[in-house]
Amino acid sequence: MRAEILALAAQELHPRGASVAALRLVQARFGWISTAHLREVADLLGMSADDLDGVATYFNLLFRRPVGRHVIMLCDSVSCWIMGREPLCAHLCRKLGIRPGETTADNAITLLPTVCIGHCDHAPAMLVDNTLHGDVTTESLDHLIDTLRDTP
Ligand code: FES
């Protein structure tokens, strides 16, 4: 992975241009970006760990804390709110036994709020493991949860 990150950095005017791509590589391998990994990447890119942490915490698809095997990011912006995001969130929390920002005890699912994901014409919307879902209903959520729990 270090070689891949250095190769990404070599394609940029400044190695820091590879920050997001490098962090995505780390996350793809480990599921999240630990401080130890962040420091290693910062060293490779010639950045301070604080600067790179600023990048990592700016993008809400980069996780600085451990997450479950699957991540549900339920949009909490205005179109989704108008279209019933709150009752859906309450349903999810009840079904999963967690609150937003938490992970189920079996480490299967993390529930996170997110700002608009650009799927407003199909609100309420969410990202599940980077796949867009629109026109979400309690029924579709129930089916999704059952599927996710059975998926490694
Ligand atoms: S407001 Fe939810 S996708 Fe845009």
C-alpha cells in the first residue's frame, strides 16, 4: 500500500494532491482510518498529521472511527426531511437498537446522518455502502436490513 500511495503522490504537482486517494486506499483495506495509519500516510505525503486529519474529517465518506461491516448514511437535509426522513430514522434506530452515530452490537451496521447526497428527486434518500437508495420506505428499510445482516 505504501508503494501505491507513493505512486499516487508522484502523479500530483504536490504529494498532498493524493491525500484523498491515499486515505480511500487505507479505508478500503482497513474499513476506517486510524490515527496510526493517518500518521503513516501523512509522512509519505510530506504533510503534517494535523493537515491530513483536516482532509480526512472534511469528507464525510472518510471514517476516522471504526464502523460496522455496512454503513447506512441517511440524508438529513431539507428535501429528505420534508419527505419523511425523521420517522424513517426513528424506525431504523428502533430496528437496529442504536442511535445515529452508533454501530450495532454485532458490528453489522453503522447508522450515520449525512448532508444532501444529490438524490433529492427521490427523497428520502440514503447511501448504503456507497450505493444510492431513493424513495426509501419502512418496508424497503426492513428488507435492506435483513439483507445486510446476511451479507458479510
Ligand atoms: S436532501 Fe436528501 S438527497 Fe438531497
